[in-house]
Amino acid sequence: MHTDHDRVDATLATALARGLAAASGAQAAEDQRDPLFAARALAFIVRHIRAKGKVSGESTTFAAQEEGICPKDARAFGGVYAKAVRKGYIQVVGYCPRVRGNGTDGGRYYAPGPNKDPVEFPN
């Protein structure tokens, strides 16, 4: 017998899978439009978070866009953040309300991760 908790877990798993698929699709589309997008975005995100310390993902994304890293779909940044976390360049250190989400939960605070290797900006 399934409980309400089981249904919530299944719904959350489906939502997470859909979010990852959307981010992956947006990044793939942006990489076709700008083959250096992911590399430039990764280098910027890591550099920015290392310089700022604890900072929200949204403010980092806004800063990247101000520097000219402007994908057609901002979800393209999602896969870049995931890669930076996987490689240990940055880490999630908390959660915050989202600006673009009209104050809803779901934003993340990032801080420098244990991997201190340089991440170069491509030319």
C-alpha cells in the first residue's frame, strides 16, 4: 500500500528529473549556438564564487549575464552549476528565496569547494 509520503517522493523525483532534463536541453541548445558557452560560464561561476565567498546562484547568474555570458534560456546555467559542484569547484552551503521565482524557495547559496584547481576562461 502506498502512502501520501510515497506519492510525494515519487512526485519530487519526477520534478527533479524534469528539471535536470530541462537544464540539460537548454545547455545543449546553447552549446550549439555558442560552443564556448559552458566553458566560459564554468570559468566565470567558479571565479565569481571564489571571489565572493558565500553567494546566491541567482546573483552569480546575473553577474555572468552582465559580463556578456547570456544564453537564450537561463536554464542553460543549471548544468554548469551541477558540473561545478560535481568537480568540487563550488559547494551548496544553504538555500534562499529566488528573485526570479517571486520569493519562492529553491534558490541556493554556493561557496568555494575543496577543489582549488584553476578553471581558465577560454579565449
